Amino acid sequence: MRLRDFRLLLAGAATGQLGAQVTLVALPLVAVLELEAPAFQVGLLTAAETAAFLLVGLPAGALTDRMRKRPLMIRADLVRAVAMASIPVAALADVLTMAQLYVVALVTGVATVFFDVAHQSYLPQILPREQLVAGNGALETVRSTAHVTGPGIGGGLVQLVGAQFAVIVDAIGYVLSALFLLRVKQPEQAPEPAAAGGSLRKEIGEGVRFVFGHPLLRVIALTTGLANFSTAVLMATQTVHLVRVVGLEAGGLGLVLSASAVGGLLGALCAGRLAAGLGQARVMLLSVVVTGPFALLWPLSGHGVPGAALFAAGSAVVSFGAVVYNVAQVSFRQGMCPPRLLGRMNATLRFLMWGTLPLGALLGGALAQSYGSRTALAWCAVGILTVPLPLLLSPLRGMRDLPGPHDDDGADAEAAHGTPDKAAAESGERPAPAPTA
């Protein structure tokens, strides 16, 4: 926090995330309340928001590695601001349709892919490796705080001005994020020029080989992909369930989602200390094993305040585990990857991990449409319970700490050139010093 540029990066994340969390409530409510969309169309809207990870996830990494990260993030913020501002403009002209919502969701999703890949690749240029866990913990604290406050603000705004006008807060948040990034003064390391005769396909392939050649990255990809698939079922279903089954109005919906996010905030505050005390590898495993069963509270939530409380409690505990897990695994990825491959490594993992989101959203919408939201949430809970399995069946189960960059040098070199991963498998067994809290 003593670093001015990190504070600006943090402030940009705060404003962008706050606006995004308002939209988390407002955008589905535009479909449910204003356009009276059925459950499957709401699921399709959630799928459109995340489809970009499948459509441009891999090339985004190679393209990001060719560009400076800060200007790319600023452009992505401005594109998202314009797209979100188009919704209230169309509403004023009385021409808002579900088709426009799908287009806005897709455009903002593409911009978000480039922003997120650049953001994760930019942080190691601001902070040294030994501070990455603390830096990611601070960013997760900001995100989780936005998750706590944003939905409540969004629900209140929807009741005051209508869902279609509440999304303007998201556009303002993206503009403020771009302004904060403009003030960052840290000289950015110039990207390495593309090799002679190199192609985008070869560069993408290098990132894919790096990820699949490292045994721990493969496990992280599978674990997080399962978690995101189940989370997408929840995201596609929760608005319909809380409005039509639990019986909440927009303000109550926002309060439930804000209460749910308290767990994520606590997880962000505790992640660094837990990783230092238990070990980075152990905290990744325990965070999902201990908190996953609380997902069973979602399908048990019925009408009224008791049902809302059950839903919020389940979400809060699951969010706690998810944030602790994410801080540990993202810090590990940033610290062990060569800088020239950061964009492609992050993009490949996001393609694998986040590419499951549109599939889960479509499944959630279809289940809710055919069998009801409670059945969809039950299958979501079953999915959450399977998340720890890849970790339990991997070498990570017997490790306390994750390997550092020097432990992985051989694995990195072999993986980047597509050779066998014997060295990576061996290096994955050697513990590194515990990360700094």
C-alpha cells in the first residue's frame, strides 16, 4: 500500500468492480422484470456474458503478450462503459430488447477477457514476487468489498429508478477505472518482439504447451473449471429463484447477494495469513473441501425470510472458500511463470477455467425452465461437492507449499517447448518457503 501505482491499480479495481456488482443485480432484473423473459432466456443472457472466454480466450493471451498492458486495460474499460451506457439510452427511446442485452453482454465479455488477462499479467510488473500474495489479497479484498456493497446498492437503485437505468453506474465505474489507470506512472516493460516467422497460432500453442506441461497448472485448470461450471448454474438461476420462489423484491435481492458476499470479503482478508500458516498448497485444498458442503443450503431455501437467510448463508461460506483458493492459486501462477508467457499462460488457463461458464449458464437456464430453479440449484450443489476431487487425486494432496520459480525452471523450459513433463512432475514435489502474509 506504500506504492502509489499499486494504490491506483487498487482504486481502479474498486470502481470497476463496484459498477459490475450493481449490474450483477440490475442486468438480470432488466430481463426478468422489464422484459419478462423466461428462465432459459435469463440463462442465455448469463451465457452471453461469459461466452467470450470460449470465443477469444486463447488468442487474447497471445495478443496481450504483444502489447503494453496498461493501455490495453484502459481501452477495454472504455469499450465496456460505452456498451453498458447503451442500455439506458435504448430504454429512454423505448427500443430495448433482449437481443440488445445479448449483444451488450457479449461485447462487455470480450473486453473483460482482454482486461483480466492484461491485469493479471500487469501486477507482477508493479509488485515483486514476494509481495504477490499480499497484493492479490488486497485486490480480492477490494473485489469482495464491492461484492458486499454493490448488490445492495444495485437493488436499491433498481427500486428507485428501474433496472434499465441502474446499469449506468457500471458505465461510470468503468470510466473511473480508466482514469485511475491513466495516472499510473510505473514504466511498463516493453513486450518482446515476435520471433521472425512467428505466428499467432504458434504463440498460442506455446502458452497451451506451457500449461499442459506443468502438472500443478493442469490440476488448477480442472479444479477451477469444475467450480466455475457449477457457479454458472447458480448465476443463471439465482435471480429467478430469489424473485419467483423466495419472493424477494429488487431491494431484498440485492441485500441477499450483499450478505452472501461477506464471506468472500472475510476470505480475502484471511487468505494471506492462512497461506502463511497452513501452506499455500494445503490452503488451496482445505478451502474447497471444508466450504463446499454449504452449497446444499441453496436448494433448501424456500419462501420468505428463512429461505433468503439459508441462501445467503450457503453463498457466504462457499464464497469464503473460493476467494481463499483463488488468492493462493493466482499468486502461484504469477510467481512461477516467465514474464514473456504471462499473458498466454493466464489466457490459456482462463479459456480452460472460464470457458465452462457459458456451458453451465445454459444448463442452469434449461434446468430451471424444465424442472424449476430448486432442481437446478440442487445439481449446482452436487457440482460444487465434486470440485475438490482433482486436488485430492493430485500430488498437491501431500504438499504443504507450492514450488517456487527456481523449482520450476526445468519444467518451464520443457513445457514451453512441448517436451515431456517429467521434470515438472518431479519439481512439483519439492516444497518452497512459505509465502509472505
